[in-house]
Amino acid sequence: MKKKVYIVSHSHWDREWYMPYEQHHMRLVELMDDLLELFETDPSFKSFHLDGQTIILDDYLQVRPEKRAAVQRAIDEGKLQIGPFYILQDDFLISSESNTRNMLIGMEESKKWGTPVALGYFPDTFGNMGQTPQMMLQAGLESAAYGRGVKPIGFDNEVLADDHFTSQYSEMLWEGPDGSKIFGLLFANWYSNGNEIPVDEEEAKAFWDQKLADVEKFGSTNHYLMMNGVDHQPVQKDVTEAIRTANRLFPEYEFIHAGFTEYLEAVQKNLPEDIGTITGELTSQETDGWYTLANTASSRVYLKQWNTRVSRQLENISEPLASMAYELTGHYDHDMLDYAWKTLMQNHPHDSICGCSLDEVHREMMPRFEKANEVGKYVAEEAVRRMTEAMDTSAFPEDSKPFVIFNTAGMKRSGIATVEIELERKTFKEGLPAKLYQELKERPSKSYHVVDPSGKVVNAVISTEEVLFDYDLPKDAFRIPHMKRFVTVTVEISDMAEFSWETLALVEGDARTEKEYLVSNDGRILENEAVKVTINEKGSLTLLDKETGKALENLLVFEDVGDIANEYIFKQPEGDQAILSTDFPHAIEVIENTDIIGKICLTHTLEVPKSADERLEEEQKAVIDFRYRKAQRSKELVPFTIRTVITLDRMNKHVGFETTIDNQVKDHRLRALFPTNIQTDTHEADSIYEAVTRPNKVSSHWENPTNAQHQHAFVNLHDEALGVTVSNFGLNEYEIIDDTIALTLLRCTGELGDWGWFPTPEAQCLGQHAFNYSIECHGTPETRFETYRHAQSLQVPFVTEQLAHQTGTVAAANQFLTVEGATFAATALKRRKSDNQLVLRGYNLAADPVDVTVAKDGFTLQLLNLLEEPQEQKISEQLQPYEIRTVGFEEEK
């Protein structure tokens, strides 16, 4: 039987990268024009794979709306192979839910046009998430194709000759941490191994002699895949003629123009018995470590912070609140939320969210983040408005100012919530704004306190009264501008149930009692019943965990080093020595000191080089590999001030940090160091539907002196007696160095990198930045999951709103549903688009089964997959190790 060569025409379409978006966009229009013409003129042109992302269709029709019928015809005839995703994402840098919505929306969009290709397509993802097998199976996909994470990739995505890679074949099985298995297809010679096939016989002979030898080196069967295309590649219009040439020259092979469906079906029927199995994450840990591209997690960190902000708004605030309000209104605006999700996901392709494109590209991303965020805020505000208008506050005194607090996170929480309470207003109809402002300013100040519905005093701090302009936008009338007199209330929340709300009220009168304040010793000590934080002589911290009796020393040391690489990769100059904050003076200022919260500002002023020296730009222009650059840091030193507000509240063990800088330094990296004294071989980090376990040591093939990793909400080191969890908000890069957790705050470079010289001055991230993170200790290993859930919930603020004094149909306090499970992490509470069924999704953080109870009065549960389709299996009371579970709530008849 002849060996068979499947030639798949495609173009890997980065929507934006080394050119601004519209430059790529116009070339996409030309590609699609050429394809539609080719489909009509060459009947032997079998099909074109549209890179696994349906957004390409939207982008094309935005410019050529009159081509919709031609596109539909090409899809109907199988010429244009589409889906199954909406975009090609970087899966490590976007949230678990974002990865799911990419499939959910991508499948929905695909099915509007036709039948999506049944292949999880990750050709150029910068590493691949370990839960891919389970996620693909839960979306009806039994195969995945990928280019990275298994075999070494070098400069310009060159596939390196190296025998140290995880599978001996380009075909393999891929097993996730839960035991799910799918067929895995590695582009072992990259997704361009059949690009620009010659028609000329002499050229074709040389081409195929090399290409067939390359593909047969890794192929496990006599079915070989040749990818006819590469990044932004125009379609090869004479590819069918080139195939005819190949068939004449190599009669022992059969060359066919094919789609993925044919190839996948054929190759899986002939897999050998010794086919390998890869497990978990694919992050190139068996390579030399230079081209893992993990440092994109710290490139243009402001993008990652914005992405986290918008993700939390949509996933953890807007959708849960809209789901709650639906029971009152019968309305859930899927269109608005889809628009927000699509806008956000336009920032999720690997060259976008990774921060490794031109400045123009990343400038265009910011309005997308802002637009998606504002839509999410609008949906949330409308849901809150609908509920609060009907909320019963009659239990409070008539002269009180009630307010509601929502916990939209999927776990019980304690902490601090803030709410602005309007005391009095004067509308502009009542007089000139300046006069109204002055009248309210002259009102005598009063004392206030907060009570619950029973009249019990609740711990709170009330600000002094202020006056400001504001306005209302009624749904049935013109806007109402006014001046308002108000206070800001900071209230202590204790053990508030998941997915719940409760009401409190501000009342006049002083309820002072003897209070123990949290800050002492002129700001050098913050202490509550669980922890004690001491600022040491050199400006580092000592953290005493009172439960374990363990003290961690020399925490929160800032480290600044040079970086002479690029947006993709960090490289410290040869011989460069780290500059540490402990080598410079520090200052302390008490910001807030009450019985419920303490805040101090710790200021360090370092002297650091202003940039790299002049050699770096010459080396960049010459496209000298970053590994061989000789540039050093400048001899000129400039002040570099780091201000960190350290926060401790009365109810929690975690210590919070907000570090602010005005960065005027180039070519450098800033990290916060947290030594733990914990000696262990592995650590855990928040990844996609997984608290993943990773080794602390690199492989024997590793040459890179650093080993940065991806994270979302936390990273943890622990032994049998003590554990340390460092959490963050939008700071996706960390490194484990011996016993130390090193959290990257900022990394600044001046070039894109990869295959040429692309200056990116805005990647130097000059200007104001703020970074939020925290630390929490735990005792035995079993208790670490509580700190993980804390870290995730810290990213979700309490939602608050002032209420009128009124009777109503909505209870003043309610738990919308209950979710109990020590290692269960909820990721979504939303409505299904097809019928508005309530949907809850989450996963098991642990490698052990856990009992999980999900309940809502008047509803039964139905098991769903990730596409939110009903499944035949019954719902088990146990969540299996690393299991992702989606449940729907069916109203009892």
C-alpha cells in the first residue's frame, strides 16, 4: 500500500502582531477574496482550513458584507473548513472561563454557518494547558493539534534538532490530570512543513526529498500531514498542480489535497502499539528553556491586569448578578454579554494578550478592555437596580439609610466592603449648583454607626461628610443632576455565604466602644488575632503566623535587574547584580488605623541604572540573538521610588500589598521576593481549571538560568508543617528560586523580538503603575486549599448599593444557592442561552475526590458538558480529582 501524504492548505492568521490590526485585516480580506475565487476556478482544490477561528468570518464580512452568500456556499460545499473556536487564544494567560467561552461561542458561531472541524486547534499557543484533554472531551472534541510544549522551538519558530522531547512520534495520546485522554497531533516540523510546494519538477524533487524525510522521522504511521501555509500566508493558488507534480515524481506515495477530518480519521486507524502518552501541561520543560515564551506573562503587565479586571467583572460580578435578577425580571441580556465576551476575547490571541506585538497593536487593545468592562458594569448595575428597587427594607428604622452587600463569589467570605451612603441631595431645579453645594457643605456634621436588621451594631468605619456633584438617569425621564452630601462606610463582613446578599443600615448616633487598633509601634507592627507583621530595620517584613507559631523573615524585598531581551523572553545582562530594596533607606507612614483595618505605607527609594547601555540598540538592530548580547546596564543611576501600602484587616490572615511606582527606567525587571524557608521538590500554582503541581528543579537539558512560570490567582509552597500562598491580581509571572517565591511586578523591554527588528518603546512601560498582591500562611497541607479559594475570591470585590426605605417582594437577605465542597472552585454562575436555565460551573482543586453539595430550593440538578448540553450521566455527590463540572438547575414541576 502506498504511503499517503495529506496536504492541508491553511494560513495561520494572527489578527495583529508585527503590523497593526488593520494591516493584517486588509491582507485577510485579500486572502478571502482569493479563496472564494479559487474555489470557483479550480474544482480540484479540495478545501482550505480557516485556522480554527470563526472571528475571521466576521472580520472579512465587516469589509465585504456582500460576500456573505459566497462564504456560506463555500462552507456548505466543504471548501472552507471552519471552527471550532472563536479566536486562537493564549490559554495560560486567560481565565478558565475565557477558555471555555472561546469554545462555547466558537461552536455557536460555527454552527450558524455549518459543521465545525472536530479538532481542538492550538497551532501556536505558547504552551498548552494540562486540562485540555478533559475540556476537549467535554466539548465533543476527541483530538487536538498543537505546535509547542513538546519539542524544542527556537528563533523564528524554527524546529530544533533535539532528541529530548516527550513523544517519539508526532502522533500521541494526551492525558489530563483527571485521566481524560484524547488523540494528540504535534506539528513536529511546525505548521509550515508543506508551505510553498514547488510545481517545477527539479525544485519539487529537492523539496520533497527533504520534506518527506523530515515528516517520516516523526510519523508513527504511513499517513503524513503536510501543512501548506504559515503565518499570514497567501493561499498557494497552484497547489493542486504542485500535487500532480509530486504524484508523478514519487509513485510510491499518494499525495492528496485534504482537510483535517480525512487525515485524522485515517491516521487514528493505524496507530502503532508503542504510541506514546504525554501528560498534563505542555510547557517545553524538557528543552533548553530559552524558548518556552513563559516571560510573555510579564510583558506589558498592564494588559494582564486589565484582562483580569474585565474577566472578574463578567464572570464573577455581571453574570451572577444578572442570573439572580432573572428570577425577579425574567430577563437576562445574552446579547449584551455576548458582545462583551467577544470584545474581550479579541484581546486573547497569543500575540495580543501575551504583549508581544507592536505598540499600535496593544494601544488598540485598551479600548476593547474598556468597552467590555463598561458593558459588564452596565449589566451588573441594571441587575442590582432591578433587585434593589424591589428589596424589602422595612425592618430598619424609617430614618435609617439601608444598603445591601452582595457576595457574588462561590465561597463563604469575611472581609471589608465599602459603600457610599447619600445623606441628602439638592437637585439643580432647587437653585444654582454653587449655592446648593455651599448649603450642603454648611450642614453640621453628625455621628453614625451601622446596624443589622435586628439592631445589632456592626463594626464599621464612617468617613467625614463630603459634598459632590452627581446625577441620576431615570428609565422614564430626563437626567437629574444634583449635589449630594454623603459618607463612605467601610464595614466588616463576617462569614458571608456564597452567592448571597444581606442588608445593613447607617443610623445616626455614636456607638463607640473600647477598640483595639491594628497598627502600633509608629507603623512598624500590624497585628490581628491570626498574624503579626513587623517591618524590620532594613525595610523587609517578618510575618508571624500565630496558628502554626512559624515566622517568615525578610519578606517583601524588591529586586531590580537588567533585561536585554525582548517582549517574549527575559535575559539578564552577563554579570549583572540584583539591586535590592534592603540596601537602601525606607520610610513608614500610617495611612489608616482602626479596629477593623490597618494600613501603612512603606516607601523605598532605590538607585538604579536608567536603561541598558548604548550597545543594546545596536545589537537589536543587527538582530543579534538575545542570548549572545553583550550590552550591560547604564552607568547612570536614577532614583526609583517604590511605595507599598500594606493592609491587614481584623477578620483575615492574608496580608495585602499595593505597590505603586512611577517607572522612568528602561530595560529592567522588578520583582517582590518572599523567602519561605520551605524546602520541597514541587509547588502548586493556579492554572486553567487546575491547581497544578510543578517541579521546582529544571530538567538536565535546561540552559536558561531562569525558569519563569504562568499563574492566575496564586502560587504556593508547602511542606508537612507550613505553607505559604502568594496571591496576586493580574500578575501572571512567578519563579520559584530555592525556597523563595519571586513575583514579577514589571518587566520593561524595547523590542518585539522573534524574527526581526521591531522597536516597541511603549513596552518599556514608562509611567504610573499599581500592583496588588498578598500573602497568607497555612498549616498542614490539607489546609492549603482554603488559602487558594481565598486568593481567588480576593479578586472579586463585594458589590454594594444604597437602598430606599421601603417594603418589597425581594428579601433583604438571601442565599441564592448553596455550594459546599472544601476543594471546589466555582468559575461561573450564568444563564444558558437556549432557555435561560441557571448554570453553575466549577472544578476540583485537588488530586483527591471531594464531596460537593450544590442546592437551590425548588430546583433539581442536571449534568451538563462545557457546551452546556445535557448529559445522560447522573450527578455524583463526589467530585473526582481535577474534575470540571457544569450543572444546570431544572425547576421542580
